[in-house]
Amino acid sequence: MNGVAITRQELVNRIELTLLPGFSKLKGRNKRVLDILIDELVVSQWAEREGLTAAPDYKDALDFITQQALIRELFLEKFRKRSEPDSEQINQAIQKSIQQLLIQTLFTENQAIAEKWIQSIDSGKTFNELVEESENNPFIHINNSSFQWGDGTVPLEIENIAYQLKLGESSDLLHLNNVFIIFTIKSIIRDVILTEYSYSLKRQSVKKVLQARTESRLANEYVDGLLTHLKITQRANGFLEVSRYIEEKLSNSSEMLVYNSPVIGEEINFPHDYNLELVVVETPDFTWTGKDVLSIIRRYNYKFKTKSSEDLRNNLKRFLKAAVRDHYLSKRAKLLGLESNKRVRKDSQEWARYFLYLKGVTIFAERDTALTNRGMMADKIMEVRRYANISINHNLLETIELTGIPTLVYWNSDIARQLAVPPLMEFR
């Protein structure tokens, strides 16, 4: 597009490393993602022509980009060679990957219901009987999922257990991300016939998935070891002041106008009602005041939910832990001299385009107050696309398949997932 290429590798990376509902489904997935990437590229090119690269907040974003790229490079340098699977692990995984599993899942957020499930199973009730009892309960959801080993369709914990069960057997109660889950195996189908050539490809793919999973485990262990001996303190008064400020900011914002913007806007106004000079985080190497925290939130483009004050404060605690962790990881990467590595430069370029796209969309909204919903913004982006020279290799697009390799993103926390690569933003 206008002389800039969106490559096959970039498309696969962004599909596999971005948490967006429906992107693991085959139908129309590749075209949908490519459309989003074209939107991103065309708006970033427009923003560059408008001189938005000189904006202070964009330059600040570039520092953030480098930090995140350094973290990924640190993990790749430290763990890639240590995560090679052996032949037995690969062969076992291949046998699993040629089987298609269909599971039926019961899940709820209600702990009392989950405890009742355990009692019912202990008393001899079957999974199907639990499903019949749950069909009209608004607090219980019933879902069917079809997947193969390593395709990323279901959480790793479910996949690991599913391949240990026989047809008709049910799992124990699982507790994942505040949701209680029980599932059963509905069908097991061997749907892949491996030729000599396809076996070689399958072996390569399986090896990469196993390697990525080992890297994730090693990354968790490394982060824990890095931070365990540091004295990191969250100051109560400063924390409460900044959380109160964010809560008021959110309550006074129009949800329609912040669909793709940081909750703290480009210009942070500090009212006299809040003492944002108080220290919020104190470490052996630095302190962050309330003002510092607001600036860091803006850099991450972090979104808060407004369910309750308690939820907001819990989210802020998680965010601060992740931000402190990232600071120390990037510091370690710099000490190792990783800033000049090729992958860091490539990562930074991709992130830079994404942030310039966000900057462009923000300017669209500022210049045209009528752009108050996703559909209107989509129309505006399509207007810019009409002036672009776009050429698509449709044959290549149709042949692209996922490898199921979430490289170095599924570690530690949800915020780590969304920051490993630029998320996909769509307005259609």
C-alpha cells in the first residue's frame, strides 16, 4: 500500500498474538485482519503527512515502544535456546494434534453454584444431568468448543486436561480467570492423515508450540526472580488520590468519545481538589507520584472499567505491578546491550505505526465532533483509504494458516498479553 508492504509474517503475528473475539475462527479471518491492518497503515501515513510525528505524546509513545520491544528481546535472548523440546515431547504432541476434540462446557462466575456442582457430582449426578438442570439458569452458561492441540482455541489448562480424558469423561471443577468451569468430552475425531511431507510440517509446527510454552514458563520464573528481592511499596495516600482522580475522570467522560483513546487525554489537567504530588509507588531506583502514574497510564493506553470503586482500584494495582515489572525488565535488557538488535528495531517500527494510527484517529475525532461512534469513524477511515494505492495478493491471503504459536505473550498477566504486540483495533 503506497509502497509499504504488509507481510505474511506480520499478518500471522497480529492474528495470533492479539486477543480479539472471533479471530481464531477460520471464516473470513485473514481478510478481516488484513482490512484492519490496511486501516492502520493508511491512517498512519495520513498522520505522518500531517506532521503528527512531532507531537510530544507521540514521541513519548516511542519511548514506550522501545521499552516493550526490549522486554520481548530479553526473553528471546534468554529462553529461546533453553526451550528446545526433545523428540519424545514432539511425538506425543503430534499424536494429540491430529485429533479434533469437541467439548461441552458449563461455566459460571457464581461460587455457590460451583460448589453445588461438586456436591452433585460427588452424589452421582452425570454431566448431562447438570446440563439439563442448568439450561434455564441465567447465571450458568453452556458452550461447545471444537479444537486441536496447539491451535490456541481454548485455554492451555483446559487443553491439557482434555487430552487426558476419554470420550464421555468429565473434568474436575476448574477455576480460571474468576470463572468456574466443568467440561466433558463429546467427541474425538482423528481428522488429519499425515503424509511424509505433512508430517515434516506438522513436526515443525508442534516443535514451535512446545517451545513457546516452555518460554512462557521460563519467563514467569525469571520475572518472579527479578522482582522478589526488591522492596517495592505502594503508598496508600497517593494511591487513593490518583484512583479518586481516575474515577471522577471516567464518570465525567462520554463513553462514545473515548472508544479508542486513553482515559487520560493528551492534556492532563490537575485540579486543586487532588494532591497528585503524593508518592504512589516507591522502589529502590525510583518513585512515581500521582502525576507520574497518570502519564504512564497514558503511555500504555490502559483502559479502566467503571463497575465500582473497588474494581477500579484493583485494576490500578494490577497495572502498577505490570508497569514496575516492565521498567525493570527493560532496564535489564539495556544493561545487556540489546537495543541495537534487529528484532528490537523491527518491533519498534511496527509499534510506531500503530501509535501513529491511534494519533490519527484521535485527530479525526477532534476535528469532526460528529464522529461519535464506530460506524462514523469507519466511514472516515474508508474516505482516507479511497486515495491510497492498495494491491492485495488474494492467492497468498487465502493460503495463510495459523501456526498456533503465541510467542512470549501468555505470561504473568492480562496486561502483558495486550502489550506484547500492538492490539488490533477495528471500527467495522
